[in-house]
Amino acid sequence: MTWFLIAVLAVVVLLALLAVLVLVGMRIDHSESERARVELEVRRAEHRLHDIARNSFQAMLEEARSHGHGRRT
């Protein structure tokens, strides 16, 4: 009976260690996915800023040309 209890205890300890390893692995995967999501958001924000700057510059050029400040060739 004692050997049976020792075996059950060993199995329980191994299962607990396996559960801890799985949880640690999930935590690492979660941090990697979070880092990738943040990088994607940064790229989107940079793209939006670029679009805003480009559109503003085009509007300024059009305004300057409409008032005769453009190049005359």
C-alpha cells in the first residue's frame, strides 16, 4: 500500500510540474504575441502619420499654386 501511495504522489508531482511548464510556455507565447501586436500598431500609426503629412504637403502645394506662387515655366 505504501508503494502505491508513493507512486500516486510521484504522478501528482509530475503532473504539477508539467502544468507549471505549460503555463510558463503559454506566458512566453503571450508576451511574444503582445510584442508583435504592439509592433503592428506602431507600423499602422507611422503609416497614418505619413499619409497625414503627405496630404498636408499636397494641400499646401495646391494652395500656393492657386495663388500664383508656383514655378513658372
